[in-house]
Amino acid sequence: MAKRLHFSLPFSSTARAESNGTGNSNSNPKSNPNVDSKGEVSDLKMQLRQLAGSRAPGTDDSKRELFKKVISYMTIGIDVSSVFSEMVMCSATSDIVLKKMCYLYVGNYARYNPDLSLLTINFLQRDCKDEDPMIRGLALRSLCTLRVANLVEYLVGPLGSGLKDGNSYVRMVAAVGVLKLYHISSSTCMDADFPVTLKHLMLNDPDAQVVANCLCALQEIWSLEATASEEASREREVLLSKPVIYYLLNRIKEFSEWAQCIVLELLSKYAPTDNNEIFDIMNLLEDRLQHANGAVVLATVKVFLQLTLSMTDTHQQVYERIKAPLLTQVSSGSPEQSYAVISHLHLLVMRAPILFSTDYKHFYCQYNEPFYVKKLKLEMLTAVANESNTYEIVTELCEYAANVDIPMARESIRAVGKIALQQYDVNAIVDRLLQFLEMEKDYVTAETLVLVKDLLRKYPQWSHDCIAVVGNISSKNVQEPKAKAALIWMLGEYAQDMQDAPYVLESLAENWDDEHSAEVRLHLLTAVLKCFLRRPPETQKALGAALAAGLSDFHQDVHDRALFYYRLLQYKVSVAERVVNPPKQAVSVFADTQSSEIKDRIFDEFNSLAVVYQKPSYMFTDKEHRGPFAFSEELGNLSIGAESAENIVSAQRVEANDQDLLLSTSEKEESRGPSNNGSAYSAPSYDSSAPLVDSHAQSELVSLDQTLPQAPQASSAFDDLLGLGFAVTPTPAASPPPLRLNAKAVLDPNTFQQKWRQLPVSVSQEGSITPQGVAALTTPQALLRHMQGHFIHCIASGGQAPNFKFFFFAQKAEESSTFLVECIINSSSCKVQIKIKADDQGTSHAFVALFQSALSSF
């Protein structure tokens, strides 16, 4: 469940002092190099011992100075646990400041040193009976903060007395202490009937803060107990009953801001009996919308929205009512608070943009706002744009595009493009976008090219105006991969309208090795082929260079696409025309990044971190949704080897500095090994040092309906025509001997990790696993034993359903050559991703065939 947002949480000075002290302490402190820690601590110990039994005037002042030194040393990480007994002896004082510092020290060290905590029990229990209620409360808080399981018996008596204390501060501390006791020992808490006492206090105590603390403690206790106890489930339902809800609502003005948020969160789960009750509750909470605290306002907004979900007209009126309070909160307070509020406003705008269309000026960006606030405002401006306000909004966004803040300028251009794709005043917006291309700023040009590409996909009728401007842009001045890919797409798609398109593409193909982005290389292959199909004589050389470079490319996708285009052209040019450049309809709707179901889930978690993160809480709280292979927080569950297998490396723990290697799915090294598509036939070999052969038979490929036969001589003629220079009759390679593996292969984890870093990827491909194998993965050890039967050994495994990750190794029988495997299994799709690294890369494909054969038989 996502945490609720609270912008101001009132703490007592005691709580702040305790937080400041314990937050910076260290259970395993290291000595400060600027302080002679041993000598200083020894002196402090001596001085404290001298003052322990002294009653001379000014003793308390001396103790204060010494206590301050102890706390300061503890805060910066110096181990002062050796003065524990002296601090306890000096606690026999009526000075409340000394008491606070002593409790702070005790609470910090007692939890890590259970034996020392026994020394504190007597004086804490004695202080729990002090005449001063402040000392009683502080002592009870410190006693519950020890969190030592074998001291639970000493907590029951003071807590019972604290819940019945005549002072409200002590009762308030005791209510939270019950929750602490529950987390230490739930059985002790339930046996003492503390929840029953808390319920009585909640319904009868005159102090509102005591009521709030009791409510908070009971909610957590009953929620945790409800899974195992029907009585606890009933008690949890009692908290949502009408008498309890109305009792809390009638006292809501007495509560602190934090307590009001707790009550309002509980109310959002309440189901009223009829519409009249809904209106009564909303009228009662009307003034909470004007509260100065943003958390209270958001909690109230959530109640209004949840209560009226089934009342369409009233729900719309609620939107109108809450606009003003939310906009007021956005313009007041810190940027962080504004961001939290505007995130919720952003969610509402996305759900009902028409209701906010007249308030678009509230979403204009201020010069002094941080970028994260401006970004959300730009998204809201995009959402509320319609026929009546598009001109004003686009004019404002164009002003931002000239901003010196580059990220802001980029987002503004994207916002203009999104509005254009919404079919509002397209003529003027296209003109504005084309003007951006004349600004001669690299980042502006890059963003505009990407948007022009999308506009042309939706509005092909604007191609003449756009291409006239885009044709003047030099590809050398466009460096960003997405922008260059967009420019190349336009060169291929509108080659017949751009006079220099074949020559620009030829220049890019000749500089293939200088282009590091696979996305650009993929677009270049497609664009060159499209241009060739329209203007064959001019593009023949560019196509030959692109196909030759693509076939020798180390990136698997680029290699496969080049091979596909080569064989497609070799088969029949007319088929290539239908595949690569078929008649296309204009794109009507672009895919949304978030589904409506996800948006509804976020709306259900209004006033929580889910809205700020723009994703449901389960996506950032449940481990299986933190990313497909985010195992970095589960290192304790990572097992190396199979404990029950006879010849597998014994279980060891991966060193902390090497765990990122075994638990990452992407390669950290930049080197790219040779790849192949794993098919039974191989691509033509290409010698990049061989000069391209000029063709004198261009007219033979002008007719797109010509069929190219597959005879070796015809294939050679086709290769020569494109300047590929492949051999006419390649000598068939001798079939390699069958690969045999060593049954008793041994490899230690450190060597595995070292080899994994150094070796390039030999083979990377996708396979499958049978449904029976997926079912057997409930016990991953079964897979490890199965693979060991094929002489393939597991060195590490991790993950949980649906994603499992394994690292295997194997060795040749005749020599010490080693194969390393990263195997990622998705049990929901029965897909397997395999990466192979090998000392002898020539046998990698033979090994991957063995590996897949073993895996498919699991």
C-alpha cells in the first residue's frame, strides 16, 4: 500500500531531538581521524564517573556539557558505548534536559547491545513512575524504543499504567508504545488485551491526539492480525462503522493536521448508506478544502471524489468545487509541495481535461519554478488544448522553445507537436514547427525533426511543405540518434520529392562505421531500400554499400534486417516492394504510454505516492514489478551452484563488488562480438577491404517486376550488380566434429565473473521452454540437475516468478575451452533468452544447439 503524503507533521521538541540523534548514529562506528577518540572517550568516562554521585551545586550544568559531548561524538560516528554504565548512573537527576539526552543515548546503543540494555531497565521503570508527566512519558517512550525481545516482560506493566495515566501526553506515548510492543511480540500485546484498551481510549478519551494515536495503532494492528484471525477482521470493520466514523468526524476540528489526514483516509474507505449521507459528510468537510495544509486538502479531495464515484453529475460538480483549492495550493508553499499537489491536479486534468480547459492560464510556467514542476504544467497544457484556446497555448509554448534552459525548450517543442497531433489548428502549428528548424539550434532541430516525422505519418498532405524545409538540413548537423533516424526515414519515405535523397543516403552508407546507434543503422537500411525501389540507378551504389555493411554488422537486429532485405531482393523485387513500401494509411491515433486501467488504479490511490510516481503502488513496492530482472535487492536469496548435485561447484556467496555482474541483463562492456542469426544457412561472407565493383547493368533492375532466379550464377550477377563482390561458388566448409563436453567440469565463481567481463558475446538469441518445463520450475533445483545430466553446470541462479535467471558453464572434453551462459526464463510466456560467451567462439553455435536441446527436453 502506498504511503500517504503529509506535508507538515508536527513533532514535539523531544521527537525532533530523538530523530536528530538516532538518525545519524552508526551501529558500527568508525573513528573520526580528526579526533583522538580513545583518549577523548576515556576522559569523558572518568569525568562522568566523578559526577555520578555528586550533589554539589552546578553538577547538572557540568553533566550537560559532558552529555552534549557524548551525543555529538555518537552523532559523528565515534563509538561511545564504553560510557554506557556511567551515563546510566548520571541519569539519576530531575533535570529534564539531561533525561532527554540520556534517553537518546540509551535508545541508540541498547538496541545493538541487548546485554547493556539490562542496565537501563531499573532506572527507566523508576522514571515511568516519576511525578513529572513529561519524564514519565519520555521514560516510557525510551523503554518501548529499546526493541529487545527478551525485555518484553518489562514493558507490559509500564504500558498498562501509561494507558491509564491522568496526563494526556503519557497516554499518547503509551498508545504508540503498544504498537511498538506488537511489532516486538504480537502475542504478548494481544494477551495483555492492549487493543481492547486502545479501542476504549479512542472512543472515550477527551484528548484528540490520544484518540488519533489509538486509531493509528489499531488500524495497523487489526490489519496485520486480520489475515489470521476472524475476530481481528470484525474489529477492523468496526473502525469503518457509522458510529465510529461519525464520532471521529464530529471531533475532526480538534485533531492536528496529521490526525485529520488519518481520519480522512479512514473515511475514504467508508461506504455511506444513501446519497443524503454523502451530502451530509461533504457539507461537514466543506471547510477542510480551505485548510492551509496541503495534505489535509488532498485528503479531503480524495474523500469527495471517492464518495461521488457512482453519482456522475455530482462527481463533475466536485471537480468544479476542488479546482480553486488545488490551484491555490499549487501557487503557495515550497516547490516540493507544489509538485505533490500539481501531480494530483495533473491526474484530474488527464481524467477530465474539458473541465479545466478554461483554467489553462494557471498552467503557464513561471520563470522561478523548477523544471519538474514546469514539465507537469506542459503536460497539462497539452491535455486541455482545444479549438478555443489552442492559439494562446501554442503561442506561450513557442516562447518557451526559445528558453535558455535546454530541457525546457525540448519539452515545449514536444508539447507543440502533441497538440498538433490532436487535430487542433494544424495549419498554424505546422508553420510554427517549421520555423523551429530555422532557429539553427541543434537541440531544437533534433526535437522538431522527430515531431515532423510523426506529423507526416498522421497528415501526409503536409509532406510538400515539410519536405521543402527538411531538405535543406544537412545530415552532418544532426547528431542525436532519434533525430537522425527521423531524417533518414523522411529521406526514404519521400525520396521522389527530395532531389538529393540518394546521394545523402549514399554518404551515410559509406560512413556506416562512424554511426554507433543501431536505431539509425536500421532506419538507414530501410530508407536506402525504399529509395532504391523508387530511383534504382541513383541508389544502386548506396544499397550495395548498406547491405554489405549490414551483413557484417555485429548488432543482431541490423545483421538480420540486412540479410532479410538481401534475400528478399534476390527472390523477387516486386515482393520486396510490397513488403518494404506497401500502401499506407495515415495514422489516426498514436499509442498512449499509460493504459486506462493503469490510470484508474492510480486514481484509486489518490493522495499517495502512486500519483507522484505516476504508477500504481504495486509497481514500486512489489519486488516482482521493479523491473523484469531487478534482483539487486535479493542478493541474500541468490544461490550459487546446486547444493544437492554431486559435481556442481559448492555453494558460495558472490562478492559484493561482483554481484552486479551476475545480476545484470545488459552487457557492461562496449566490445561487440560477432553474431549470427542462428539459422541453418549463413549470410554471404563480405570482405570490407575489397573494393565495390561498379555495375554496368543498371537497367536490368529498373523493372520492379523482374524475378531473380536462385541459380548460383544469377546470385553472383545480383551481387555484382549491387557491388557486393561475393564469391560465385563458395567452397563448402567441412562439417565440424560433434562437440563433446567434460562431465566433471569445474569453475570457481571468481574465474567465471572475470571471464564474463572479458569475453564478448558470441551468440545471443531467443528460445522457448515447454509448459511442462515451466511447471517444473517451481523447484529450480530440478532444472539444475537436469542440465547437469547434459554436462552443463549452474554457477548462480536467482529471481522469482515469472522471471528466473541462471548462469551456466560447460567445458570441452578435449581441451580447457569454457562456455559461459546467461539464461533468462520467463515462465509466463515460456520464452528463454540466451547469451553465450566462449573461449573458442568458433564452436559457440554448436554449443548453443546442445544447450537448447537440453533445455527443450526439460
